[in-house]
Amino acid sequence: MLYFGRQIFIPLALALVLAFVLAPLVSLLQRTRLGRVPSVLIVLTLCLALSVALGWVVTNQLVEIMAHVGDYKSNLQEKVSSIRRPKSGALGQATATVRELNKELSITEERQGERDRSGMHGERPVPVQVTAPPSNFFQDIGSLLGPLAGPIETTAIVVIFTAFILIKQEDLRNRLIRLGGQGRLHVMTQALDEASSRLSRYLWMQLLVNICFGGLFGLGLLVIGVPHPLLWGALAALLRFVPYVGTLIAAAFPVTLALAVFPGWKHALLAFAVFAVLEIVTGNFLEPWIYGVHTGISSLAILVAAVFWTVLWGPVGLILSTPLTLCLMLAGRYIPRLDFLEVVLGDEPVLEPQERFYQRLLAMDADDARNIAESYLADKPLENFYESVVVPALALAEQDRHSEIIDEKVADNLSQNTREIIDDLGERFERQAAEALAAEGKERTRPPAVRLDLPGIVCVPARDEADELVAMMLAQLLRLGGHRATYVSTGSIREMFKSIAKSDIQIACVSALPPFAVGQARAMCKRLNAAFPGIKVIVGLWNFTGGEAKAQERIGAGCSDTIATTLTEAVEKIRQRAQLTVVEAMNIPVDRTLRRASG
């Protein structure tokens, strides 16, 4: 439909893009108490006049250049001959042989054709020369304007479509909102506002960048001495609207002219150097900074869209590829059945950090998982990484394991890689803390977060290895905070309790990853209370849906001293409980506020 209806769709698409560009100007004139129709006509007239004037100047300079092409012939021939390979070389001899063979084949084909024609007619055909009648003025004008008839017709249709779209802008907007449904007024309004603002901002920023690029390019050519720098600057600004190939074409003209006008290669190389520097700075720094983030389209989608629309609509499709793709991406964002378009075309991450981390662990790519960790830790603390990435990733792994989506071998490999990453991060952060203290002239024995002798803390897994990994992370965070914390590995209850009994432990934190370990957390809490009556028990139901109150209800009253649902919350409550334990051991009256905060 897009291909066979391109005679209608191309002017309509151009008109829509122009309407987005010109709508702010029309609104600005309308604020001066001009009517809608006069504002549209004034803006369109000014744009047409500017386009005609620019086209006239460019055409005159091109005609002037073409008039002097003969003067540059000898200079071009000299440069062409200077880059030819000598005929004595192997490549020169091979080229000469191929030319001779082609010449012999062409002569043989001509002779065979003459014999065939002679055999058919008995004699050679006599060439007949037909003299065309002299043409008049109107025929000459028709022949001259014939190739321009198509573009002129398309331009007229675009102008008419643009005028009607701008005049009937409010009516068209209301109709689009009505198409979205009466119950989706807010969604359609948000979609149209985002489409108009993002597309208008992108087009105006692109126009500004291209004008600056063309002006600097023309100024550089003026300094070098290349003739007609204004022409080449204007062409560079216009051709940069054509993705990928436009900039190359814009550089080819002045470089070729420099080769023709000046002796040697200096001026041509300088012209190309000016273009290369401007293009590198603009494409890699200026455009991403100014408007690259406003499109929201991935670079691969822009490339594929450029090929797609060029195949359908030719050069015009190449120019319109980015605006049309932006509209499709926004349609996918707000229309549920087209949401795949936003996933395919958008540049926003479609997977959350915890999903990407889990996916790389599933693929057994521990290095890439470490890279995700490093990029996350570049601007966030270790506690946030454990809480927002690793714990949710382990929860996804537990769901897949219990649903038998992954087997035990994959689960063991995933746990082992996660354990190694946790160990490496803990060693690195402890080393950084030691180096920071050494820089202050202090000797590090353990993190001096609390000056009092803190009680021992043990983190106990409620059920399986995922609970153990979270206990391992919690113990690591507590050690970095200055606590004497450790964790026990999963195993039999007898072995786990033996490990706890060997240490000086006053606080135990039961680590449980819902929804599969809630019952085991309750059972472990009761066993700890029975086996070690003097210790304080804290239960951690990590990322439990419903918050602390719901978690306390699931565990039951009287089982634990307190409940935590995040690592941050657990660290803070353990810190408060540790301070309270120290104060009670020293027989100091405990402040009610401290007791209330710790409980």
C-alpha cells in the first residue's frame, strides 16, 4: 500500500513533517491577534519565498561553475594521469590485456550482426536520416520544464496539504483523539503532546545544527580559498537532512572543485579535513548532546528504517525515515497492540538491570555479569546493587528453579558465579576502605564504624543456597559497617547450629527469599529461639510484597524480635539492635526512644 500509493503518501508525509515544523511559527503569529488562516498563509509565503531565493542563488552559482568547467580540464587531466599506474607493472599489463580482449569481442559481435542482417535482407541496410521539423518556443519550454513537472507537482500538493493541516490542526487533533476512544482521552492527549513536542524539537534542533555545520563549513572553505564557499555551505546544510549519504555528497562537490581549480593536492586535502573534523565533532558530540537523546530511537533502527523507507519511496523516504520512525515508535508506546514497535525501535533498555544480570548468568557469561555490576556501581553504592539487582535476580532464579524451567546444574552454576562476584566485590570494597584509612594515617583492623565493642552477628539461611547468598551479602555489608558479622552455609540444622555455638553470637538474622522460604524462615526462627534463648532473632524476608506489616503477619507474632524486607532496612535494624545490646550489657539505663527505634 505504501509503495503503490506513494504518489499520495509521500506528499502527505512531507506535509505532516512540515506542519510539525511550522506549527510553532503559526502559533506565534496567531498570538499577535492574527487569524488562523492569515497566519498560515504568511508562514507558507515566507517559507516559499525563502526556498525560491535560496534555490535561485544556488542555481546561479552552479551555472557559473558549469560555465568554467572547460578551464579546469587540463588540471583534472594532470591529476588523473599522476595517479595512474605505470603500464610496465603487472596491474597495468593485466588491464591492457582485458581491454584488448573486450575490443576483440566487441568487433566480432559487430561483424556477426552485420552478417546476420545481410543474410536476412540479401544486402546491407541503407541508413536513413530523418530530419525533425523545427520546434517552436512553447515546445522548447515544455522540453525544458518536462523533467521538473513531477517535482513541481509534488511541491504544489505538499503546500496544499500543509496549509490544510495547519488550518484544520485543532479539528484533526480532536478526530485523532476520538479515534483513540472516549475512555482514553488522557492517553491520546499525552501521546499527541509527546509526538508533537518531540518531533518539533528534533526537527528544529536538526535545522539549527545543520545551519551551524553549513556556516562553519563555508567559512572553512572561504579561508582555504575554494570558490563559491556560500554555495557549498548552503548545500552542506541542506544535504545533512539526508541521512548517511547527504554529508558525503556535500563534501564531494567542494573537494572536487578544489582538485580542478588548484594545482597539487593541498587545497583539496584541506577542504576534506575541514569537512571530516566538522562531521566527527557534530556527529559524535554535538548531535547526541543536543537532540540525540530526544529521538528515543536506537541507532540500528534508524539504519534499518533508512533502508526501508528508501526502498519504498526513494530519496524522499531517506529524508523522512527518522521522523516517520519516531512516529511509529510513539505509536507503539501508547497503543497496546503496537507495543512491539517501541521494543524494536526504541533505544531505552527493554530489560531491567536485574533481568540483564540474571540473563547473563543464565548464559554462563560471568564476565558480562561483572560488567553489569561495574556499570551499576559507577554511580550507586554496593548496598543498592545487592538490594536492587542481585536479590531480584536470585528471586527470578528461584522461581525458574521451582518451576523446573532451569535444571539443578544451571542453578548450581548460577549460584557459583554469583558467589564469586559477591566475594570479589567484598574484597574490593574492603581494600578500598583500608586504603582510605591508610591515607589518613590510621591502621585498619576492622571498620571503625562503632567505637563500642559490638556483639557478634550471624546470618542464617532459611532454606537453600539462594537464602545463603543473600545472607552472605548481608554479612558483607555488616562487616563493611564495622560489625563482627559472619554467615553459615546451608546444610543440616545440627551442623549449622554447631557453627553458631562456636562463635560469640548475640544477634542472628534469618535470611529468606520469598515466596518459597517463608515457612522455613518461621521454622528456623523458632529453632533458634529454642536452641539459643539469649540471642536476638531478626527475620529478613527480602523484597516481600506488602511491606513489613504483612511480613510480620506471615511470620507470626512472638517468633522474632523484628522483621526486615530489604538489606538496607536489615542493616539499620541490626545496627540499632547491636547498640542496644551493648548498652544493656554495660548496665546503662536504656532510653525509650532507642528501645522503640530498635524494636
